[in-house]
Amino acid sequence: MNKVFPNTSTNNGHLLTYLDTNPPNHRLAIGSTTALPPTPQSFSENREFLSILTDVLRKHAAQDPDLVAQAQAFAGPGGSTLGSGGAFFPQQRKQRSTKGTAAGLGGGGGAGGGGGGGASAQGGAGGAGVGGHIHLSDSRNPPDFGRIAWPEDILGSIEVDGSGHIVGEFEPSGTYRIVTNEGIMGLSDFLRTKLVERLKEEERTG
């Protein structure tokens, strides 16, 4: 659960944080906002927090039960289209630069600047022994089944083999935004717990 504290460095400002410490540690805060609830216009992200988040995801995303379930679903019938923010991308299509291919990095993910979430990748159904990538997406705005989350909601992607096992390392998307018009960052219970544990560790060590 996110906490809100007054930001003493600015008038009428607020700090958003996962920690209970008061006064909050600016270094570990999610970011600051001049309005509640925060909006993309009022919110300023804390780059150090974003760096910590990325490190936590690199270390623990592969163990996230929700992502593991997506990877296993890929190996089953119809595995080329995953709901709950996941979308499988067959490796043989990975190098193409068209929308909805590759891993959704650097502004991809099947949604450009204007249209809605892109259609899922086609082909490469599980069981054919074809690997690919699935997205780890924010839970604040889950896409419809078989659709791809907006780039601003895609935290990153990870490689899956043809049997539905996660075999690669988490790669950040480069397009993720902590606050969007749909709300503030929403992680799974597992990843949120790992993030809070890391933040508390950082707080203890100073």
C-alpha cells in the first residue's frame, strides 16, 4: 500500500512511498506530486527508486507466480495469446520491427502513440517447441484477453522456452511509467513484497 507524506521541500507537495518511516526517506520515495491523486502532470518520479525497482525485477520477476502462470499458459493450447498482461512472442518473429513483435522494449508492445493496445502475436503455439517472450505488465490497467498492454504499462519482458519455462533474464521495457492516467504503479503481491523488503534493507544500510 502506498503511503503519502508532506513534502517539506516544496509547498503543498507530497511524497509517495512504500515505507512507513516518518519523515520519509526522499532517496527511497516513489516520487513526488503536487496533487492528489497523482497524475502524469503532477508526478515527478524518483530515478533512484526506479533503479531499485528495476534491480528487484531483474532478481525476482522470474519467480513471480503470476508471470510463471503466464509462461505455463503459453505452453498449453492457444498459448500464443495470453491475458492478464502477458503476450507471447515467437522467437522466429522476434527480430522483425513491426508492431507487436519483439519484447515490447523501447516503445514497442503493439501500441503506438495513438491506437489502442495492439493485437497479440500469431502462431508459435505452445507444444511446438518454439520459445519466445512474455510481458510483465502493471496491474492498474490490465488489457483484454489476447491483447497487449500499453507501452507505459509494460514493466519489461522475459524469455520463455517451448515448454513454458522461464529461461531468460528480465529486461526492462524502457517505456514504463510509474503514474499514468489509469493510476499509480500496481505490482503483484509477490513483487511488491520483494520491493518493500529491498527498500527496508536500503533504509537500514543508509
